[in-house]
Amino acid sequence: MADSIMSKAATMEIPINSNGDTGTLTEDDSLEQDLQQVMVSGPNLNETSIVSGGYGGPAGGIIPTSSIKGPLNHNTNSTEEVSRGVAVEKLDSVKKWGINTYKCTKQLFSEKFGRGSRTVDLELEAQIDVLRDTKSKYENVLRLATALITHFQSMVQTQQALGDTFTDLSQKSPELQDEFGYNAETQKLLCKNGEALLGAINFFVSSVNTLVNKTMEDTLMTIRLYENARLEFDAYRSDLEELSLGPRDAAAMVRIEMAQQDYHIHREKYERLRSDVSIKLKFLEENKVKVMHKQLLLFHNAISAYFAGNQQQLEQTLIQFNVKLKPPGSDKPSWLEEQ
């Protein structure tokens, strides 16, 4: 019975054209008609598209492409609108930057040639000058202390080598064994104290470097922002003053109103940054006194104890200021790093 059903399915009369004519189609004929239908209707997306079950009959399985093209067109339009909006935003940003740069450059040249006025906070300007001078002097202290470390480290290494040489000679010269031994012990003791002093000076340099190149530099960065805001504020202030002296027609009043808005915006920015600079200068001064008081005391006590030959006081100084010494040879590269 299964064979009978399969044979009927393979050869049956169905409409083979749009006029209703019938005929017997085999599997090969059905496949050929399917291919013809795909070749005629399928690739032409502008007219029709084939969905499953629509071959060989009326256009019930054929849907217009307009129903597919609609969302695509909508997405395309949305993308174009977004791109256009981004372009307009960038153009507007560049335009504002150009206007701001022109006004600030004009104000800067006016101040340089004495034709323009500038806003000055005498007390704050004096504090800023003191900070810049202090930073310059502290940088000089850092350079000198770093040079001291370099020279002193070279001396300690020389003492270490000299002590090793004396130790070797004391073993190979029986008649001078005691004399070479005394000198070897002395050089090794000096070397040990020298390493302790180097640890103290390195700690001093590290702390001062943090104060100068991080804390002070952070305050100076805020000062630079404040100075830029001051220049912008004066530029828009001068622009508003020029417009106020001009005619008072409708177009001029619109420009004056816009200039007033820009003036108030830059004035608020200037006053905010001026307040930030004042606060940072105050905290910086307090921090500087606290840090330098501790570091100068450490530097003095360590130097005095070393050159007085007081090993116990030198060790107590390191403990007092929580200075940890590096193990000997820790600065040297490993064998793997050298390779």
C-alpha cells in the first residue's frame, strides 16, 4: 500500500499553468518547474519574493517586496539622521572652539601690548609666585641630594672593595695579619654605616620628590586651569564692554544678551577655579611644612650620626623614621636580566 501511495504522489495531475490546464508531472518535471519559478521570481527582489509553499500555483505564496523594503528604508533614514546629527554637533563644537580661541588670542595680545585690561587677584598671584619659586628651589635640592647619593654610593662601594682586599691580604700575609685585619674590619664597619646613611638619604629624596613632582605639580595644574579661565573671562568681559558701547538696535541687543550669557558662564568658571586654587595652596603649605619638618630632621640626624661615627645613633634614627634598608646587592640586576 505504501508503494501505491508513493506512485500516486510521484505521478499526479495538477495545474501546470495559470489557465488551469492539467497534466501529469513527474518528480523531475516538478523539480524543473520549481527551478524555473526561482529563476524567474526569486532573485528579482524589486518585484516579488518567494515564500515556502508558493511554487506552481497562484501568487498566494508571493509577497511584494515593498513589505520588506519599508523597515530597511526606515533604518537607513534613522542611520542617516544620527550621522547628520553627529556631524552637526561636531561642526558646532569646532565653531565654538574657533570663536573662543579667537577671543582669547585677541585678549592675550591686547594685554601684551598694554591695550587691554586684565583681572588681577594680588594676594593669590603673590602666593602663586611663591609656590613656583619654592618648587624651583626644591628641585635644586633634589638634584644636589641625588648627586650626593651617587658620589657617596661610589665611596661605599670602594670601601667594600678595600675591606675585601684587606681581608684577603690578612690571610696571605702572616706577618701583617693583625694590621690588615684591623683595617678590613674598619672598612667593613664604614661600609655598613654608609649603607645606613644611603638608606636615609634615599628616603629623604623619595619623600621630597613626591612633594615636588606630585603634590606641588597637582596644585600647579589647577593654577594653569585657573589662568586659562581668567583669560577667557577677560576676553568675554572685553567683548561685552565693546558691544555695550555700540548701537542699541534689535540685532545688537540680541548680540549683547548672548554676550552677557557667555560672560556670566565664564565668570562662574573663573571664580570656581580661583576658589579651588586658594584651597589647594592652603593645604599644600600645611603638607609641605609637615613633610619637610620630618625629612630635614631625618637628614640632619643621619648625617650627624654617620660622620660622628655613632653607629647606635644612626640605627636609632632609621628606626625612628621607619626607614627600611635594602639588602646588599638588591639594586644589581639578576643573572637572567643581564642575559
